[in-house]
Amino acid sequence: MAAKSELRSDGKRTRKSAQDGPPANGRNGVEQHSLRVGNGRRSLPPVRNLVVLGCGGFIGSHLLDRLLDQGAIRIEGWDLHDEKIAAHLANPKFTFHREAFSDTRIPAGLIEAVRWADAVINLAAICNPSQYNTNPLEVIKSNFLDVYRLVELCSHHGTWLIHFSTSEVYGRTVSSYLPAPDYSNPDLFELEETATPLIMGPIQNQRWSYACAKQMLERFIYAHHRERGLPYTIVRPLNFFGPKMDFIPGRDGEGIPRVLACFMTALLDRSPLQLVDGGAARRTIVSIHDAIAAVVLMLQKPDRAANQIFNIGNRENEVTMAELAELMRLVYAEVTGDPSYLSHPIVSVSSRDFYGEGYEDCDRRMPVLAKARELLGWTPRISLYDTLLETVAYYYRTYGEATLADRPAEPAGKVFGDYPTKLPSDGAVDVGR
């Protein structure tokens, strides 16, 4: 049988005969990815063997919860952390590798796993706004340079790559550049996967380092698809919320987490909730359970999901950050049974003080979801209130019940003039969170 070229972990190519076959738990020796149907489009096999990079993070842990509970898929996962997936480590259908990959090193086991996988899901990233303009070199390296070889590896073997990008690639809306933002015309602010222009701010606003790295990787993936036939799916998440989402500073991490955990930390510590630049930015929020349902549909319908870009969000759950802060203190009062949180202090801080120099925000992110609905049959169902209720209750059970009883309560409504606006950051890489 004909021999074929294979990438090694050192980047060189070796020759390996197809008759050597797969590992014991892999597919048979036939390269199923080579099958084609009309117009040259690849016909992808049903997903039975899956590789998940960043499996130990927020999205990865929920994906494992869903897929391993169904029991029909074997999963090999890579991450440096396993705290959120400890319950799955003994599952015979799951193999965990505590290894990192980068532009200079891809583990040999990952190379072999990609070769025989039906699909590879990439969740690994630095996705924390506090690092975009304070640690841009590492952000760019992690989100583009460390991943491009994975793209090449999937392209080489014809393995379907499901890459989690970000809604940040859309940048700012057209409306935000007008003298007065105009939301009467959807073309000026709604985000459609293949038609909306991707508009970033000036180079010195390094807040866009993450978005540009993610966008460049999207273009790299698409180029491999057009030139070399790589089957791909790009997912653009729009604010997935749920249990296990982020660390709480001082408990299980240091630095500045994303907005949900920032607000939760303030509620747990009875410190003011901080609104960056007054909290005028608007975002849509989708439950992690709705989001995972979309991913499961992609895996179940590979020929409808392949070679597409999908927004995954919930148009009905749009709030300003100021409204989110008010809703979270309301929900926290309900969860704790403490009505004093209804008037918990909320203060405004400048983006420069909170994130540092070079931060720039987007006014609004409203996704068009027609493609996910029409191709996958997916529609988000969980309300913003129910999403926050589940999430806040999780954080209170995990971090609050054991500590709040011993913490003296501050008078309701008190604003602390000396409250720190920037927590120290250790520059830790957040993989797949």
C-alpha cells in the first residue's frame, strides 16, 4: 500500500505506510476523510473519536459532561488543568493528557490522535480582556502562533477542525464610528458571519491584540480549506455564561477575570461592583447549556456544520453592563436570602484605571443566528434570568457559603473610596477557560 507523509513533533516529515493502521482504539486503516460527494465537498464520517484541546476549561468541562454522559464518543483531551473535569478522569471513554502544545512543540501523542480523530475541537486560548493590552505578546502568540501548527496538522490529515474563535473578531460596529450611534439600521450593528466587516481600532489600542490574533487564525484556517481542502467549522461565541466559568481572585486565581467573575468577586467580598466607563457597553449572554447543545448538533450533523462559521449567542438576552450589575445583585440577594444586596453599591471606573492604557471597547454585539437555526436546527432557549440564577447559585455554593458567615457585613450602599481598581496580575495563561 502507498506510503504517506506524516508530521512529526519536531516539524519534520516521515514516511509511513497506510497498512500500519491505527491504534487499537482508532478507526480502521481506511482514510475516511478522503471520501467526497457532489461539487468536491468532503463527506465527513460520523464522529466517534474526538480530540478536545483545552478540555479542562469552562467550555471543555461542560462539553465533556454532555458527551461522556451520552457514552457514544471516545475523547482524548489535552489541558494543563483537570480540576473542572476530575469526575471524568476515570471514565474509560476519556483519555486525559496533561501537556501543552505550542508553535515549537506538538506532543507526539497529539499528532497521532489528530491523525485518527474524526474531529478536533480547539478551545485553548488566552481569552481574558485584562491581558489583551497588558500582555499582548503572549496573547498574540497563544491565540495564533501556538495554534497554526495544529491547523496544519489537521489539514495534512484531512481531519475536521472545529475551532472556537471569538465574537471579538467583529471589532467595533459601523454604528460606533458615526457621530451619533444609530441602531435603527441593523446593517450598522448586527453581526453576520460572512457579510459583516471586521473593524479593529488603532494599533496603539492593544486591546485588539486578541481579536486580531483570532481573526488571523480564522483566515489561516479558511486559506487551508480553499487551497488544501481542510474541513473546518469556526464558532464565534457571544458571552457563554454558566457554572465553572472563571476563577475568583484570592480563592483559586489571581488577576482580573472576566465581567461575571469580577461582579461575583465584589458580591462575595461585599465590595462595590465596578462598571468600566459607566457600563454602557451592550452584550448578549447565552447559557453554556444552550451553547453546548449547538456544539452537539454540529457533531451530529457534520455535513451541515462543516465549512461554516457560526455565531452562537442569544439575541433575547441583551443587557448593558450596568443592567447586568443590577440584575446580578438582585439574583444574589435571592440566592443568599439577604435583601441588603438589593442596594449593594455599584461604582464607575475608567477603562484606563481598570484595564490599563490601550483599552478600547465595542459598543454592542448583536449576532445574526439564522445560519445556526437553518443548518443545525439550533435556537437558544434559556433566559438571562435563569442563566444568572444557575451561575450565581453555583458561585455562592462554591465560594460563598463557607466564608460569608465569617465575614463582617458592610453597611448597604457604602461606596469605598479606596477600593482598588486594578488587581495584580501574574500573567498566567488561561487555557480553554
